[in-house]
Amino acid sequence: MNSSKSHQTAVLLVNVGTPGSPAVPDVRKYLFQFLNDRRVIDLPWLAQKLLVNLIIVPFRAPKSSKLYHRLWTDDGSPLLVYSEQLKEKLQQSLGGGFEVFIGMRYGQPSLSNVLEEIRSQGFGKIVVVPLFPQYASSTTGTVAEAVMRQASRWYVMPEIRIIPQFYDHPLMVEAFADRARHYDLASYDHILFSYHGLPNRQVDKTHPGIETRECTCSEKMPEHGHFCYRATCYETTRRIAGRLNLPAERYSVAFQSRLTNNWLEPFSDEVIRQQAKAGAKRILVLAPSFVADCLETIVEIGYEYDEIFRELGGEKVELVPSLNDHPLWVETLRELVLAE
């Protein structure tokens, strides 16, 4: 072991990932890696392989490529750009004794390569922070599995801590609320909290015997809800709304980016349509399952939902920027790391 780093801690921030470029081959490669993850699509092995590799990836890659072209900036993928900015600010905040790394579960910088870099430098401790406020097997779970699978093959295994979720961290909640305060909340007809969707069956697995559709977590956090994605999304919303003094009738929760209709409801795009048909003219959207702006926020909400809303008579769907490198978000991560 490299003794120069044996008394230091590596902090590994991990997000889902991004294609290397918006070109179809790069998008296809990214989708292949992402959708073949057994925790992302948890169908029987053969069914998953046939569905992903013969249907989803071949047909979706060209369509997704167009969306990524819309997302891409001169600096590249916003998710990666914001991640690098966050890494630098967290490094400054933590100071000596810590070294911050960024890894992506899929795509580049490869989680596997970054872990090998950490191993080669001989850090005495690793704190892994999957950048997902609410736990899900297909996000935090797959990061934890990948890290431990690789580390289990190391001859010397340092102390490894993995932070499972932080949906209720006061500083993170305040950071989202602070983003929203830059808007005149009273001028919007409705405020939507939009979270990435999940298949109902995956949520059901977190509390066997309790059907997701029958759960009352939309009203209050149940005893079984601490690792239930749906319950923690609603709890995140209640906490942010509380900071903003929003009455219940002013906002709602919905779930986006679904692959089928057997995913968490209500669906965000349907809520947008319903609001337009009811006469709403302006909607403000927060997306508290995303800590960095990406395809699902900038394009899906900022462009696609806005287009849907305008076509039905609305005037504007306004996206509140995600945390990105917000000072309170940096402080949130600092507290999470130091607590370990």
C-alpha cells in the first residue's frame, strides 16, 4: 500500500452517467451498458436480454441521440460539467486529508477505472456517495453492488463506507428551497415536484406485502417507508414545501421518464396536460431526485413538457435548476462525508 495516502480518505461521488457524445454509436453504447444492468431492468435474464438488445437499444438509440444533441453544450454533457464543478468545490471545502473523485456508473469517467485509481494510491478509507437523494435498487443499489464487487477482489481492502440516501438532510432540503425562492412562487398556477419514475414492482419489493398503490405515504411517512422510493419522494416534497410555506393545494407530486404504464403514478406529463386543460397558464417544476441538471431535467421537463403545455394553451413550464454546485449542496456533501 502507498503509505503516502494510507491516512487519507478518498471521497467517491457517483452519478448515473452520460454518453461520451450525442452521436448514435456513443448513445447506443451507453444505453447498452445502462439497460443491461440487472438492477435497472429486473426481468428474467433471457427476457431482459431480448427486450434490451433487440428492441429497446436499437430503436431508442437514434431517438435518444437527437435528445442528447439538444442537451449538449460547447463544454459537453451538463451532467459531467456540473459533476466536475461539484468535485472541485467539495475538495476545497474538505481540504487536506481528503481527495475527491467523480465516477459514473455507466459511461465515462468509468466507476471501475476510478476505483482502480483509488486502489492504486492506497487510500486507507473510501467514502462512496451515490448522488441520489432517495434510495432505489436501480441507482444507489447498483452503485453499492458495483463498488463492493470490485473491491472484494482487492488484496488489501480499506474501510469502505457507502451513504445510502439523504432525502431528509436539512441542508439539501434547504438548497432545493433556496433554488425555488429565486422565482415568484405566487405567480404560478401550480408547482409540480417531478421525480424519476420506477416500475411499481421494484418499489413493492422494498416493503413485501404492502402494495405501493394502496400505501398512504403520499400523506405521511409510514414506518416501512424509509427505503421506499415513493415514500421518500413524497417526504422530500413535504419538507421542501414546508420550507417554502406552500399550502397543499398549491403543489403536487408526479413521476417522469416512464418506460411503461406500470410505473409510479401520477405521470408528470399527464399532470402537465391536466393542468393545461384546467386552464393553468404557468407551471413551476422542481425535480428533487436529480442533484445535477441532465437530459431528464433540461430536455424532458424544460423543453418537452413546455411544448406539451403550450400546445394545450398554456404559456410556460418553468424548470427550477437542480442543485448542481449550489453552496448548500456542497455543504450537504461535506457533512455527509464527515459524518462517516
